[in-house]
Amino acid sequence: MSASFSRVGDEGVNESLLKQLASYMEDMQRLLTKLHQLWKEVGFSTSDQLKRIADLKNRVKEFYAEEKAHKKMLIDEVEEKSKEVFTLSKELGVNADELYTNDSLSLLQMDQHLSHRLQSLRQEVSSRHKDLQKLLKEEEELCSELLEEVSSPCAGTVPSKEEIASVQRRINTLMQEKKHRLHTFRALKEQISGLIVELDQPANSSFPTNIIHSNEGLGTLSLHNLDAMKRLKSDLTAKVSANKRELKQLQQKVQELWDRLSVPQLDREHMLLDNISGKTPADLTLYRAELLRLEEMKKANISRNIDALRTEVELWWQRCYVGDDEKLQCEVFYKTETNDEVLMGLEAEVERLKEKHAAAQHIYDKLDLRDSLWNKLIKLELGPNDPSRLFKNRLRAFDTLPRVEAQLKESVSAWELEQKVRLGRPVVFTVRGVPLHDFMHREQYTDSKHLQAKERSQRRVLTDHSPSGRRDVTLRQSRRLRAKGAATGGRICSLTAGKCALIQSPSW
């Protein structure tokens, strides 16, 4: 680089400078001539004049040496500044090729140019350091608040724009995370406070207390604390749900004991209106106390309770369409003793029947509907004569019954398949102790026999008390309706004294 700057200096000597130097040389020659004349007039000897000339020469050499040293100093400074500019440019990620391509500058111009360039680069370095320190401080505060790790320091002495941008992106991410955690914290805090109020109990540890009274300070937004708050909320929610389930069970048991013990309505209303607050924990305490009181009453009135339980068992037998064989299996129902064993056995049977009914309630609901429709048809057939009313009601029930029976069979088949998959063995849904198909067939057969007997009886009444012509008309109408019923899938419509009966064919 020294040779390069020397070449730059030599090439800088232009024609004007050469003329100026030539003029200086002529002036120097004239001065030397005048000095020689002066020294001669003074009377200096030749040796003295030579000494003075030598002295003048040495002074010129010293001046030249000084200027040469100055040039070397400039070259060294240019080289040092160039190196620093190159290093800073590289660290800052800017272009430094102009240092090697601009050969038209002199040493002084190059030194001045590099000085300006170096000052600009140093300002950029200082600015980046300040920006980075500001960002790192902001990141540190966010990480401290969120209990996150601070990002690694920059690898180089001068932070690059990408490193600064990376820290900025990290801060943006932390700020978004803080916003999200703050929203989560406030929501959890509100929910936990509400649950504690609903449980009507003071916080039993410092953590819930700190959560309730916290001001979103240091550490509250850490993932560890938020996870702990979620677990606390889950535990409190489970307690609230458990309290509600227990309260519902207590209310049901109390209501059952009220009915069994024939507790007066005024006493019931007194407890419900005067004591119940609507707050689950307080209501739990009241219902527990009431249940305990009723249990004591139950023990004191065990005989009456057993009679009430037998009535309740019979009611659930009817609701579940229990057969005689299954009833006989409940031995405790037929015991004559009056003790706690019989009482507990009957209570267990009631609970078993309730669970059985609840497990297939949709089927029992359809059975009830089908039973109601069937009994309605039989009642219409066996009721007093009213042809217009009979035909309207019978046709309405006749249209609904097959659809209900089809839905019932479909539900039973699905239930049996589900039980087979769950238990690994076939299970048959029974009604009155027999499969649904056999029950319906037996019921239809029995009722049809009663209807046929009634029809024969009414025909005898017609024979004894009606004119012969009226009897013939009645018989002809009956034959026509029987033929019409035969064409409708096996259901026969019999007309006797103006009434219509539905007789189900056994082959359905």
C-alpha cells in the first residue's frame, strides 16, 4: 500500500508544478550567486564559503528528511485508518471496495477522506451498540417478568443489523406472549375468585390468596404460575361439580324420605323457603342435617317405611314391566319381618329398578306409549256402543300403533346388540318376563279371545231381540269389514253392534 500511495504522489506532479519548481530552481541559483558575491565581499575564504554551502546543503537535506518523514507518517496513518475502516466496514456489513479503486487522491486527500469515513463508521458502531443495549434491556425486563431466558449475546464486537433485528423480533414475540398471558391470567383469576366464592370457603393456602390479591406483578405471568392457576381452577371446578352432584343426590334422597315418612307439606316448605340460601355449600349443610334427621325418623318408623318401600317397589316393577319370576327373586319383598335388613333390601331393590329403568328409558317410554294405544283399542272395543265415536278413535289409534311397535322393536334390537358388544354375550330384553315378541303375541292372542267371546255374546243378543232383517244387515256389514281387514296385513276389523276391534295376526 506504501508503494501505491508513493505512486499516487509522483503522478500528482503535473506540468504547472514542474514549471513552478523550475522557477524555484532559478531563484535558488540566483540566491546562491548572491550569497557567493556576499561572502566574497565579506572576505570569507574559499574554505569558509564551502563550509557555509555545506551547511546550507545540510539544512536543505534536513528539511527534505522532515518532509519525507511527514510523508511516511501520512502513509502509516492512511494504512492504519484503512485497516480500521476495512475492519469496521466488514463488521458493519458495508462495502469498503472504494479504498482500492480510487487512485486519483493524494495522501492528504486520502487521509482526510478516511478520517471522515472512519468517523461515520464509528458513529454507526456507537449507534448500533446503543440500539442493541436498549433492546437488550427491554428484552431482559420482559424475560424477567415472564420468567423466560434472555437471548444469547452477539457473537461479534459490533452488532449486525440482522442481530439487532433478531432481538427486536424476540421483543415483539415476548410482548405478544405477555399480552396473551396477561389475558389468560386475568381470565383465570376471575374464574378462580368466582369458584372460591361459590365454594363459600376461604383460600386454604398462600397460592390462591396471592392469586386473588395479586396485581399482575413480577412472576405472576410465568408459565409455571399459569399452569398452577389452571390446575387450581380445575380442582375448584371439580369441587363445585362434586358439591352440585352431592346436593342433587341429597335433594332426591330427602324428597324420597319426605314421601315415605309422609312429612307434612308445611314442614317441607319451611325448610325450603326459610333455610335454603341458593348457595351450594350452605345448602349442602342443611340437606345433610335434614337427611340425618329423616334417617332417624325412618329408624323410628321402620314398619311404615317398609310398607312405603314395598309400594314403591311395586310401582317400579310396573314401570319396568317386571315378570313374575323376577319378582319372586326379590325374596326380601315377601319377608314378614320388620327390621333394618328388610328395609335395606327393599331400598336396594328400588335403586336397582331405578338404574334399570334409566339405562333403557327410551325403550320403556315407547312401551308405555304402545301399552296406552293397545289398551285404548281394547277399551273402545269393550266400551258402550257409539259407532261414530268408535270409528274415529279406533282409526286414529290403528294408524299410530304399527308405527310405535316398529320403533319399539328397532330400539330393542339396537339395545340388545349394544349389550352383546359390551358384555360379550347375548342379552334379551324382556317384558313381563318374556321377550318383547312373545309378550306382544301373547297379549294380542289373549285380548282377541275376549273380543271374540264378546262378539258371540252380542250376536246372541241380536238374535233374541232384533228383527231378522236387522240381523242380516249386521252380519253382511261384519263380513265386508272382515274382508277389508284381511287385506291390511292380518289385522281384522270385526263389527258387532256398531263396534270395531283390532285383532293382530300371530304371524307379525
